Amino acid sequence: MDVLKKVPVREQDAKVRATNFDEVCLGYNKEEAMEEASRCINCKNAQCMKGCPVAINIPAFIEQVKNGDIEKAYEIISESSSLPAVCGRVCPQESQCEGKCIRGIKGEPISIGKLERYVADYASQNGIKPQAAKEKKGKKVAVIGSGPAGLTCAGDLAKMGYDVTIFEALHEAGGVLVYGIPEFRLPKSAVVAKEIENVKSLGVKIETNVIIGKSITIDELMDEEGFEAVFIGSGAGLPKFMGIPGETANGVFSANEYLTRSNLMKAFDEKSPTPIKRGSKVAVVGGGNVAMDAARTALRLGAEVHIVYRRSEEELPARVEEVHHAKEEGIIFDLLTNPVEILKDENGWVNGIKCIRMELGEPDESGRRRPVEVPGSEFVIDVDTVIMSLGTSPNPLISSTTIGLDVNKKKCIIADEENGKTSKDGVYAGGDAVTGAATVILAMGAGKAAAKGIDEFLANK
Amino acid sequence: MYKIIEAKEMVPNIYWMIVEAPRVAKKCLPGQFLIVRTDENSERIPLTICDYDRENGTVTIVFQTIGVSTTQMAKLKTGDSFHDVVGPLGRPSELIDTPIDELKKKSILFVAGGVGTAPVYPQVKWLCEKGIMADAIVGSKTKDLLIMEDEMSKVSNLYVTTDDGSYGRSGMVTKVIEDLVSEGKKYDLCVAIGPMIMMKFVAKLTKELGIPTIVSMNPIMVDGTGMCGACRVTVGDEVKFACVDGPEFDGHLINFDEAMKRQQLYKTEEGRKMLELTEGDTHHGGCGNCN
């Protein structure tokens, strides 16, 4: 064994997986996990923990994997994370725990994500559940949204003994884990549903089909339904469009719509009554993780897929692993390319996307080199479907119906990073609703911080 | 689960149901809609709320069977349940926010086509409760497909018309508008709800007549909360989401031709699924003999 290298993880062959929705990564088995764990040098001053937004005691859980005591390892992870099976799959470990790993200085870092995933899957397969609170506090807290921020906040509050109810607008709990991230990256019934069951087993109630701001307001929850504190983890659900001509043509979708149809409504399965357009040639505009998810979904539905992105490969905001997987599966990358118009036929259907070539100029405020149009370089890509994946912003439904809740000019709720406190007494917020679209683990970190903030608030009340 | 307190077929293919949905019933206002799912695998179907009973926590829905999902819904009987009901969604009718004194000065005309009578009803009823009797035209293809005549006649000055002349006046709703206006009626506002093509022609006529007109759009949507953007409609030079910005818009600004094209988006997929439902395994492509 080469201690400088990760124990390789088994994956579905690229050609095979491009035609199915089964999970791409197959994960470690016990021997592989123990072997990988043995590479950990158990640093006293563990840098990896500093890279983890929920501060999992990483060396301690890896030590238990090394010893083969997976149940104990799960216990350690559970102290800090309510969703380890999810995080092990979708966290950008390369820029967090693994990015800080000392092993990574000379060689490859420990495969912390894959180990976490192994431990969580082992617990799930062996019916090991997190520990519920022994004493109840008799105080009601409402959590809005059942995505990563809400589930984490609810789980932590329940462990502290609070009586927690999550309100979810859709018919199924999970938020972006259910409607956004595809089955092949995050299996719904085998992984997400089980994590949600675990949160419920802590005593958390989930009421679906309740749209806060429409079905009931935050003020009503507090004044009429007896909730003493509220956590808003409603995410960033509103899609952006480019505002170019032709965007309302038939065959132009937001990535949100395309993915919601496929993931939440199961439209990838022909038996589902919810339809989805199986394009023959698809352009996905954007370069983030959501763009990769939409592209790989369209590919699995039988299309030739192009990623159209205005900067170069180096600036792609998607995780390296996702870009790598997308390429392996045959996604075509049209980089330094920006759409200027969507073309349509006489019946209103998309039949092409007119783009212009870009080149990189001076760095902009994000520090990335600004893409500039190359004059006269317009060209057309023949496509019948266009998926816009340009990011999302928070839904103003809650902020506009809650008295005294301040938002910034991007409609993001203003909340203290330390404890999630907002401008309204007893109301806390975190995740994409506060930061704008970010990652699952950052939302979890915010949910965790807010649970602490709420506990302090209610203890002093 | 959301229990169906009462269900009936009003006329062939148009169904009426009272459903238990306390959170929706408590908050909804005329003009808003809800989304239902029949079972755990069903499509999300948006429907305008036809009536509500805050005390009993129920809402009334009316729908026409047009595809697989509505056909499934139609099979539900009194005592069965919907798997999901969520709402209220969208913005209430503009009338709700207009001061009553101002409304009383206005002469309002409602125009309903077919199953569109159902969403018109709560608005007309709401006005009637405020002491305002509006004029209402209800159009139907033929006498046997006419719905809610009794209910509507109690809360409005009702003019019924059938396309084939089998009942009431004869001809399209647009003809009745023209007739009423030439009979000397003057209107300050028109609210038209029905098939897209009807709303298009009503809006075209009222524009010529100089009557401000509100229409209620029913485009394809998934979540109904602003998340998917499937329900994009062009209003003037802006693109709006019908689910959160509407469903009611200025009828003189809507791009109806585009909206009608967008309604065709899943016709092929829906047709295939309907064939599967009606003809079982025998007839949904792949045999090589037919398309």
C-alpha cells in the first residue's frame, strides 16, 4: 500500500452509468475503509476539523474506523452532524476537511468524505440510530424548510430537548436534497429518506404542504400556535434567467424546473405521470454544481449535452469531481462561450442557441478574470432544449410577510453568522436564505449555529 | 391526508369536490389557487379555489378531466382522500384590495367560459356579500355542459350563453359582451376567466371597447411557489411567474399566443401517457406499426 495515495473508491463505469440513474460512486467496503483510515496520522492539532463547518471530531471517528468499531465512529459523527450520509456524498471536501489534511501536503489527503459516507451507510444498514434527548424542555420551536439547514437545526434542537416542528412547502421533506441533487449523486430512498427518518426519530415533527407566508405567517406561528422561536432555513429557490431574447420559447427550462421534475417528481422514470422533455441536443448554460447535475440528468435521459460557460475551465465553480465525472460520461464543454439569443421555429420551439466567443480580461471583484466578448464571433449551436443554470436567489415570500425581518438588497435575510440571530426577536435564520445559493454543508453549519443561538435565547427567556 | 367530504360529477367530465384542508381554508381569498396530488406518485395539479368554508376548514374545487392526472382525480369518491393539498397560492384578486366604496362606484362585468365559471364564482360571491351585484356572462359549448347556473344566478345578474344556442343566449361570450354594450350597458372593469383562447378574444374585444380587463392565467407549473419558472408569461415587456406574480394579470398586456404555445409543451408526453391509461399495454409506441 502506498501511504501517499488514497485507497481508490469503486465507481460505476462511465459508459454504463451514463444510461442509468443509479449512484455513480459505490463507496468503500469495511476493509477498504479500515485501510484508508490507517493512513490517518491522528494529528494532535487536527487541521481537518477546522475545515469542517460543523466541526466533526474527524481524527476520533477515523480512529474508530481504524479499530473496526464503526458504531462508535457513527456516535462520534452524530454528535456534530445530523446528515453524515449526505455530507459524505456532496460536501466539497477538497476545499474543507481534506483541503486542510496534513497528509495532503506530501501526497493525497485522507479520503475523509468517503470514510464518513461508509460509517453513515453502515449505521443505516445496521439500524443504528442517533440518540434522542432524555429530558424534554417543553418549549416549541418552528423550523421553516426541511433542507440541510432546517434538518440540522431541528435535529440539534431536538437533541437538546426542544419540541420541534419543521414546516415544508413541498409535499416531501428534504429540500434541495430531494428536488435539486439527482439520484445518481444522492440516492433518495436509500440515503436522504433514511437521514430524515433519523431526524424524526429524535422527536422532530415534519408538516409538509405548508407554505410560510401563504398558509400561515411567522407572526401567526409565534402568536397563535405557541412557537417561542423560529428558524428560517427556506433556502434560495428562485431561478434566474438571462433576460436574452427567446427565453420564453418552448424548450427553455430553469435548472430548478428540470431537476425538480426529474428528482422530486421522478420524471426520469417513464412510469411517473409528471412529464419531462427528453431533448436530443441540450445546452446547459452555467458552470456550477447545479449545471453539472442538470447536464448529467439530460445525458441520462438520452441527449447529447453541451455545457455553455462564459469563462474558462479554471473558473468553473463546480466541484472538480463533478466536472471530472461529467467529462467521463461524455458531456461536451463549450467554454468561453456566452449565449446572446435563443432561436425558435414558427411554432415557438427552441431550435438553436446563438452564442458569442469570450476571452478573459482583467480580474473582476470576485478575483476571477472577467470574460469579455470577442466582437463578431457569434455562432449558433443547434439544440432543441436549453437549461438555464445561472444560480438562484432567496424567495421573498417569507421576508415580505414577516413584520420586522430585515433583508439586504439581494433579498437575503440578514442574520448573525455566530448564532443566526435576525432583526426580529426570537427569529433566527441560516443557509441559502441568508447567504444566497451555497453548499449543503455551509447550510448545515448555519443550522447548527442557529440551534445554539436559539437555545441560548430560550434559556434566558 | 386531505379528506373529500363530498364529490360529484356536475356534467360529463367536470367534477366538483369539497375537500378538508384547514390551513388553506383559513387563509385563502378569491383569485388564489391550490395544488393537489392524488397519491404519493401523482403529478402536482394546480386548481383555482372555487369556494371555501373557514369554519369547517374546507375548500371547494372544480376540475375537468383532460389527462391522466385529472382522470385519476375524477375516480376519487366522497370519503376518499387526496394525498396532498397545498395553498393558498398566488395573489388574491385585485378586487379584494380595492376599497369597497370604490368598488361600489364601478360597473363590473365577469366573463366565464366552461370550467372557468368555477374560479369566477368566489369573486362574484365575495362582491355580492359586500352588497355589489355584478353582471356575469357564463358561456358553455352546449346546454348539457353548463355548470353552476344556480349558484351564479344567486350572486350576480347572470347572462347564460351557449355556442350552439341550445340554452340561454346563442353564440360566444364575446357576442354577448357586444350585445350588452350595444344594449346600453357600460362597464368599468371586466374579469375574464376561461380557456386561453376565450380570454384572448375577450381581451381583444374589451381593448377595442376601452374596458380594463383582468384575466386569470393557468399555465403549466410544478411547485407553484416561484421555484421552477415553468409558468413564465410575458406581460407587456416583462416576463412574470404566474404562480407568484399572478395568476391574474392585465388582459390587454398578456402575450396570449406565446402562452398558448407554452401550454402545448408536454402534449406529446401527455398524449402518450393517456394512451397508456386508456389502452393499457397494447398501444403506447414501440410496435412499429403506428406513431
